[in-house]
Amino acid sequence: MLRLIGTLLVWGGVVVGSAAVLTIYQPKLTVSNQSLVGHTLDRSETIYVTTEESPDVPEQVVLERHSEITPEMLDQLRAAGRERIVVGEFAWRAWGEWWIFALGAAMMIGGAVCMRLGARREIAAMTSIGDDHEASPISTIAAIRAILERLASELPTLPDDEMRCETVVTRLDQVQQSLVPSFANARNALIGKYGLAGYAGIMDRFASLERQINRAWSSAADRVYFESESCIALALEILPEVEQRLGIPPTSTATG
């Protein structure tokens, strides 16, 4: 909600500020002469004024572009009913809508603050899954390590390659069907805790780990045990890199 409010404030501020900026070079003639005298017209003005010589028939007067503004010129423009003029320079003292621009800027700043607070709250919500949660990324990696280590220690004790392959397929089924998807589904928690760059680094190494697990399973399913054993060993070599990027201490390993 805060991010939505912030976005609306920012865009509202842009509209309000832009409307005020359009008046920078179009001051109102209700300001004092001192605010405008010395500036130049940026657009010619044609007005009709009465003079002592022709009090009944107004004479046409053309105020040329780039003419320097004088008090007499301003009196003529006001008498002709002009409300604004276009000047060639920014007349700060004559800018009556500065407060509208300030309001727009304040809205944009307030909107940016709201968006930042909203983003922080979303990140905090994404990290609300604690490391002790049963489906947390750290506990998932610990479970994967436990299975791989148990396989590495038990496989040499089995009587033949046929049984070893069956054991690999059975054990890695759980990893592929449950643990790997669980880790992948923790995307929000990982981004919230480690940021986008940290998440990318973690998933880069996790993808390598997953590939070795899949190859180990596939080789065992094809009854090519030596290749499956090699892939399990490679997976155990990659695993510490994933743990390191998750901030797991080297001694924090599952023993089964």
C-alpha cells in the first residue's frame, strides 16, 4: 500500500510541479513594477491605448519582442486588460506560482520516501521466514547435504553396483521432487535476506549443484554407477560454495 501511495504522490507531484513550471516565464501583471522592470518581452504585444491627442479613438501600439520592460509599458499593458506577459528571462521575484512548484517537489519527495519505506516493508516480509523454519533455504540445504553425505558413505558398503544404483535413485528422488523445488520456491525469502545480487550468486551455485544431482540420478537410473558416484562427489564439492553464499559456517553441516 505504501508503494502505491508513494507512486501516486510522485506522479501527482510531477503534474503539479510541471503546471507551475509552465508559468516561470509568464508572470502576472499584478506583481510590482520592480519585479519586472529590466526584463525583456519574449513575445510582441499589440494593445490599444488612448492618448491626450485622441481620447475617444484608441491608438494601436505594438510592443516589439525583445523590448525592455519599463514602468510605462507595464501601465499600458494593465490598462489594456492584460493579465500576464511572456518574458525572456526568469523573473524570480515575479513568479507567483513558486509555492505550487514547492508543493509538487514536496509531493515527489514524500512519494519517494513512501516507496522506499514500502520496499523495506516488503523485504522485511519476505525475510519473515526464519532460518529455523522447516522449509527455509538453510534447512533445505542441510537436508540435501545429509542425503548426499549418507550416500557417499553407504554406497561403498553395498554388495554390488545394481544395489548402489537403486539406492542412488531412491535417495535422490526425494531431493529432486521435494528439496530442490523447496529451495527454488524460497526465492522471496532469499531476495529479501541477501538482495538480488546475493540471490543471483546463490542460485548460480545451486544450479550447478542441481545439475550434478540430476546427472547422478540419471546415471544411476541407466545403471552407470561410476558416473553416478562421480557426480555425487562433484555435488559435495559444490555444496560448500552454496553454503558459503548462504552464510552457513563451514562447521555447520548435517550429519544425518
